[in-house]
Amino acid sequence: METLSIRVIGAGLAGSEAALQLASFGFKVELYEMRPGKQTPAHKGGNLAQLVCSNSFKGLSLTSAHGLLKNELKMLGSFLLQIAEKTSVPAGESLTVNRDLFSEEVEKLILSTPNITLHREEVQSLEGNLPTIVAAGPLASDTLADDIFKRLGSERLHFFDAIAPVVETDSIDFDYAFYKNRWEKGETEDFINCPLDKETYDLFVQKLREAESVEPRPFEKHELFEGCLPVEEMARRGTETLRYGPMRPVGLGINPTGRKWHAVIQLRAENAQKTLFNMVGFQTRLKWGTQKEIFSLVPALRNARFARLGCMHRNTFIESPKLLDETLRLRPELPCAKGIPPTWFAGQITGAEGYTEAIATGWYAAWNLASTLLYGNSNPLPAESCIASLLRQLVSPNENFQPMNFNFGLLPHLQDMKKKNKKEILGEQAISAITQWLQKNKPFPYQEMV
């Protein structure tokens, strides 16, 4: 039997996962990545599967939504999740990676996989003769994005997303900082905490409110993603907003005066050597000079050296509820699907916000494309699963569609479910559903590649 070929556009998280899954199923994959020849406003260099905004895949506990989703992907054989675990750095109960090493390991695996051919060139159109997965990410080139939206006859949707600064560890003043995890979770103390007293906190918030941003405020046009708000926008929403958000001092014990900390900035390791730490939840679009000025108000950061300062970029996504079916395929009956090969979408361009969500949609698009080509129809995951629940959010009718992270609210709820143990029940329900599905629907034979 002749080996079937598939085109994957984009080698970010979703595209890399999809390419590796399809190769493991026995398909020949033509993987296209425009970088480094053509860059995006947020990426650097040309490494595959780059993590731009943060180096954290969030929680690991099965009572956290992202922990449950990662457990499901592990059961389904996600290659990128295995690499994330391999390149992890200590971060309490969250899966946090050395982002450079993670990207290098993904690229190494793709380049060493015989069934994958990596093309370092820009795809400018959906035209072609191979079944396709579009995983161009939220930062697709203008040429490709124009072609996609022109064909889809859909309004180009976008939102602004921000990146947090990274600090050199040896520039932190540990006379005013301490290692501790919230609620002492995790086997080691992995987070650096930079406390502020009330006077300093109030001044810090005031300066953030008054600070000048790089560009006109996108939130005035309702274009910010609520799950990743710039710290200055949170400050403008109220004096206490940051204290109940990324600067909440809960679970960190008491200060030397015997009182609770007023506010704390937490720093999370960027690499295993712990030479770099990023400011957790401190995405920002302030001018770089302004960032240095304001962050130096924090006693522990008064002489900080920044390996990277925060910035903002615009993410683009399609109207998935109008265009995609429950398998992430562009609906074949739509006029825009005529004249192009069978096409699936994956990653943040679908409106699935978040790293783990991108990997999940890459896995799911690859599974459904493979099932369709080999058997003539897809074989969806059970409704109780995390991925199926995320997909319902993406493709269900919604006139005000906006990107969303996976959360427990997306899982099917039983009527008699009590709040006290709801997360445990939902988790058991999802794990049981995937376990039964795997027993009945053995995935295509995997090649051991990691």
C-alpha cells in the first residue's frame, strides 16, 4: 500500500504534535515552518515549538483543569507532553520547562523522524493537493492569513496578548526576597517571592495606572484576552485587583513582623540552572524604559537585570463555530471548502487558548484526519473527555466567540453533583471515559520516537 502524504502548515505546538502523531501512524508528513526566513512579532530565531508568553504548562494535579487535560494527553500518547516532562524545571505542582531545551528536543525529534520532511518556507495559500492541517498559530503570516480569511469569507478575528519579563537571578536582592511555594506545595521551594509593603504596593499600582504603553490601549476596543491581561490593565481595574490576582500573598506564611505579607510578586524558574526567572502573571505592554523604572520600585528588583522585557503581540483566530465540525475539519459542505484539499485546523488559530490546549487540538486534528483517510470517517473522543469538552466550546454556535482555556466548566456536569467534590467526580468521569475509549478504539500503531 502506498504511503499517504499529509501537509502540516506551522511547526508550533499544535503543528509539531500533529506531525509527530501522523508520522507515528505511518503517514508521510510534509511539515512547513516559515521561520527563521520570515519572523513573527513575538518569536525569536527559527526553533520549532517555541514557547513565547510563558514557560509553564500550568498545574499537574488531577483536581486542576490543566492537570486533568495533561493526564488525558499522556494517556493518548502525546509526544510533546513527554518532551515537556523530560525538559521540566522545578515549579511546585506545575509543569514548567526550560523553554529553549524543550524547543530543541522537539526539533531534534522531528528532524530524526524519517516520515517527516521539514520545509523551511512560507505557505501562502491553502491551495494544494495534499490533505492539510493548518496549525499556523495565532501569528500566521499576513499572506497566509489573508488567503485563509478571504477563502473563509469570515471576519478576521484577533486579540492582543502579552509577554512577561525575565530576570537574571543573580541580580535579585535576596535581602528582600525568599524562596517558598504557596501553601508549601511541592517537594522543593521553587518560587522566588518578592514582597511589597502597603506603601510600596500602593505606589507600584499608581505608577502602573499612569504608565505609558507602547501603543493605543487595545482594551478600549475590547481586544484583550481576559486570561492574559497586561499587569497595567489589571491595576487600572482597581487598587486591590493585583493583590487578588498575580500578587496575592496567600499561602506564604507570615513576614518577620508576625503579620501576613501585603503583596508578593512571584518569580518562576526559566531553566534548570535557575539562572533566569520570569515574573509570574506580569504580562505587560509598557514601554521598556517604563518597565524597568516601575519594577525597580520592588525592593528585591531594585537592581534587577532583565534578560527579556515584556511586550505585546496580536493573535489571530478564525470563527470556529461557523467553520469547523466537531473533528476540527473545515466543513466540507461550505463553499469555502471547495477547490482546496480536505483541511483541518489546530492550535490557537481555532480559538483554543493555551499551550496544553494547542497540543490537544494538534493531537485531535491528526487523529481525525488519519481516521478519515484510512476508514472514511472520524472516531471522536467521548463527550466526558477533556478534549471533546474543549472542542464543544470551539465549534458550538456562538455569536460572541472568543478564545478560551480549558476549564472544569466545559465538562459535562451531573445534576446531583455537589460542589464539595465536583472536581474529583469530573476528573474520575473524564479518566474513565478515556480509559474505556482506548480499550475499544486502539489508536494506530505508534512508533517509539521519544
